[in-house]
Amino acid sequence: MKQYDLAEGMRMYIARLREQGRYSSAKSYQDALNSFLRFCGQEVIPYTRIDREMLLRYQDYLRDRECSWNTVSTYMRRIRRVYGLAMENGEAPFPVICSRGFSWE
């Protein structure tokens, strides 16, 4: 299994979106990445560190900062999308993120 991290995966995905001229989508992913990096307090976030509890804490973190549920949902979908792509590419383990409100569908 390749050992990439979420931040690197998101940056690569953001670059791909920009290459495709999808600047609004790229900005949305960049906003989610910036927020998640602030939450984690570090630049490298191994896929193996991301679990259900971490995402629930992140959701609470966003709500404590008075982010709307729409923003919370958008950021979580962005993280889920990149994690799912990493999983498909063998860079991330099968998710343990699929409970209590989080699903891959």
C-alpha cells in the first residue's frame, strides 16, 4: 500500500480540479483542507489516523466555530471523496468512517 496522507491527496485532487478549469470546486476542497489542517494542527495527516471518532470531533469543532450544517456537510463530503479515491488507489485502508451519519454513498 502506498503511504500518502490526506493533505497530500487533497492537494493533488485540487490541482486536478484546477487543471480541468473547475476553480469553484477546487476552492471548496481547499477551504475544507485548510479547515481540517487547522483542526489537526499539523500538515501531515496519515490516512490511518482518520477514523470515525476523529471526524466526529472535527464536526464538533466546526459547529463550535458556528459553521452552518451546510458547511459541515460540504467539508465532510470533500474529505470523504478524497479518502474514497485514496482507498480505490490502495493508498488508504478500508474506511471505518461509515457510521453515525457518515457514509460513502
